[in-house]
Amino acid sequence: MDYISLAKENFMSTYSTQDLCVDHAKGVRIFDTDGNCYLDMVAGIAVNALGYDNEKIKERVKEVMDDGFFHVSNLYYNKWAPQAAMRLNKLSGGKEVFFANSGAEANEAALKAARKYGSRTGRSKVISFSHSFHGRTYGAISLTGQEKYHKGFFPMVPSIVYAEYNNLESVRALMDENVCAIILEPVQGEGGIIPSNPDFIKGIRKICDDNDLLLIFDCVQCGLGRTGRNFAFEHYGIKPDIMTLAKAIGCGLPLSATVAFERARGIFTPGDHASTFGGNALSTALSLVLFDELEAGLTDEVAKKGRYFKEGLEKIMAAHPDKCSDVRGLGLMLGLDLKVRPSDVIARCREKGLLVCSAGYTVLRFVPPLVIDFGDIDEALSIIDCVLSEI
Ligand SMILES: Cc1ncc(COP(=O)(O)O)c(C=O)c1O
């Protein structure tokens, strides 16, 4: 069957999907329906942290299936979600978790929590940042500080303003008695793989402490081991009041979490927020597989491999100064800023068996499965080097 034509005829036109239909996958490799094999540096956009065909994931799916249900609704408990919440709190220092299904939903919950917190003192304004990305639902695009996502969809949710990322003065300029929260990605993903400067993010923490604001860290992309620490904020020695997570947390199934730390504890009461599928048995059971790996030291491996990969990219930049302008990122969340069109590089990499994606307008993004090994990294670097030589 021609699945690609079938999709083109029947899907709403929301994605610029490439003509590649995945047939099966193993380890860090994807095989398409035409029999081609690719080394995957995309990992479902930072989702498939434990790689493909993972035995522990498969075992856990079978274990849950044998209980005969995936879903019972939040009218009752299941035995997996409470364990997942406890493990997540333990890993992060959080106190309470709300489970939903996507990053956008996790940020919606964070925004509602921030507004409810502010409502006690009549405050509702939220500060977000340029180049940020928080998802595609209305609250989440309103938090997203990039005009291209707003165009055609006005009006946005009111009382959200944007400061300049890594510029503390621009935050101070937006401060007034109406602000209740600040939201940022400790490492911006979609905006172009941009880590926070330590002084900036610590300064934001202080502004929040001094003014009784909630600090929300969107760790949807940079959380759960991706940057070589369990959560990206650990690089800076600070904690948020609310953290949002998604992508890798469900090992490939839809799951997201909004984690409240001490200051944000107890904001929601029954009836304030909900999600039919949030915290379903199968997704939360799989999250435990990831937490096991993180607790067993996966992040240390990510840090080592990330340094190795970054050094390799720096060598590539040195070899192609006319085509590359910067290498950025932490752990296995890396970006190569290009002076040539990322789409050309992506297409040629794919022809040579490497899947990569872009971030922002100029950045080649690398967010491979966290279980990638050094040999795979060498292979990817050699293909990128070759493609940049050809272009
Ligand atoms: C930092 C960040 N927040 C939120 C989202 C939205 O997540 P989802 O697509 O699961 O709604 C993304 C997705 O790329 C993201 O990178």
C-alpha cells in the first residue's frame, strides 16, 4: 500500500512531512517501507530516549496488557500513575504532579496554576521570552515568543508579554505589580538550541523570589537526561516552582507532567483541572522504565557522549568556517548553526542514511536516542562533514 499518498489524501495539511514512511526500528536505526536504513539523530524529536525495540519497554507493555486495561479514568486510581508521580518527585525535588498527554497540555496546566496563584493577590501577567516554544494550544502558543506561530490565529490569550532571552534587564523592564509568573526553557529547543546564561537564569530565580512570582521551567525538550543531567536546571544549581515535562517521559507514548515544587504546592483543588487520558496506566508504567534508567546513571553517559559529539561538531565547524557559525547545546541536545540552508543539509544527510532535523531558521539539531554509542556519533559526524564538503 502507498501509505504516503494515503496520508496526503486524508490528513489535514499541518506538517511538512518528508516522503519517508517508517516500517520498523531497532536501537538507534529506523528502517523505511522502501527498505532504507537510517541512523536516527531525531529520535521522534527528543522523544525516543531509550531507542527502538527496547526489551524493557516491550516487557512493561506486556505486563500492563496482561492486566487487561490501559485506561480507567481519573475517577479511580491505577497502580502505575501513583508510582510514576512518586518517582518523578523523588528525581526532581518536586512535591505534586499533574499528568496529561503532551507538552502543550503540561504548559496549559502550568499557566492555569500560575494564574490561580496570582488570583489570590489580583495578578495575572506572565513573562515569557523571545525564541521560546511552548506548544500549539492557545495558552501554549500565547506563551510562545515567536510571531510566526501567532500569525493568523489572533487574538492570543491576554496578559502574556515577552522579554529577550538571556537579557535580565529586558525582564526587569517588564516587571510590574501585575506579574504572577515567568516561564522559560532552561535550554531553548525549537528556537535554535540556546542554553540560558548562568547569570541570566539565576537572576530570574532571584526576581521570582523577591517578588513572589512562580518560576516555570519548560523542560519538555531539555528534561529527563537529555542535557546530561536529569533536568537542565541542575546545570545552574537552581530549582523552579513548576516544571513541565513531556516528550521522553512516556517512552514513545503520549504522557506529560506538570510538577509543582514547594511554592506551587496545593494551588489546584478538585475541579480546577483535568484530562481524560492523563496518567493512564500504560503511559505511566512506561515512564517508570525511563526513571529506572535515569537512576541507574544514564545521564552520566549522556554527558560523556554529549561532550564527545560537541567536540566533533566543533571540529566540523573549524573545517567548514564558510558554512557553520556556531555549535551550541548541552549533553545530547546540540545545535550546529549553519550559514547554508538547513533543509539542504538535512536532505543530503538523509540520502546518506542519517536523519537530522532543524531548529529555528538556521540550526541543524541533534537530539538522538540517549542510548546512542560513540561509534554511531562518529558515523553521524562523518556524514555531516561529507555533506558540508559537497554543498
Ligand atoms: C520546550 C517545548 N515545550 C513544549 C512543546 C510542545 O510539546 P507537544 O508537541 O508535546 O505539545 C515542545 C515541543 O517541541 C517543546 O520543545
